[in-house]
Amino acid sequence: MSADAPKCGIDLGLATFAVITSSDGATEGIHGPKPLKAAQRALKRVNRKLARSEPDSNNRARARERVARLHLRVAERRRDFLHKTTTRLARTKSAIAPSEREFAFTVFGATSSSPSRAAPR
């Protein structure tokens, strides 16, 4: 990273993973991967096989391992995306600042004006 690298601000969102605004005025939207959506078909198949297997059988144990392996692959893809994104930002930006927006209001929805008036969890 050089000293003349631009500074940036990061705004995390729901529609896009993050919007990065550099000090030079450039704006970049980062769309996160959808690994769970991509794995849904395979997960549906192996979960169905797990549900149909006999309890306490070797086939059931193998089916459980297949389900766990698919979920692990989804988690690894998410982790890999975060690692690559943060590494790229750290190497190309001189300073990184998160947005100072109040996140509680985005979590509770646009209709409620305060977290106390939001629907209970």
C-alpha cells in the first residue's frame, strides 16, 4: 500500500453487501455471493436422503456427514469472500472508516421509528 492510496468509507447494507466510497469520489458496490442459494438443490437432495434413512444405521451416519459437509462448504465460501474482500481493501486503501449510521433502525424495519416500538423478536 502506498501513502497516496485513497481513504474510504464503508456502508454495509442489505441489498448489497457493502458500498465503498473512496476519498477520490469513486463509489463501488460489492455484491456478496449467495452460497446457500447455490447449494439449495444439493442440500434438498441430501436432506431428503437423510430423512428417509433408518435411524442408527451406517447409511444415516453417512447421510449426516454429507449434509454437514455441504453446510461446511457454504460457510467456507462465505469466509473466503470476507477474507478476499477485506484483504483487497487493506491493500488498496490507506484508511478505512465504517459508516456511522444507526444500525438498529435498519434491523427493525422502515415502519418503526425506534427499536422499542418494533415487533418483538
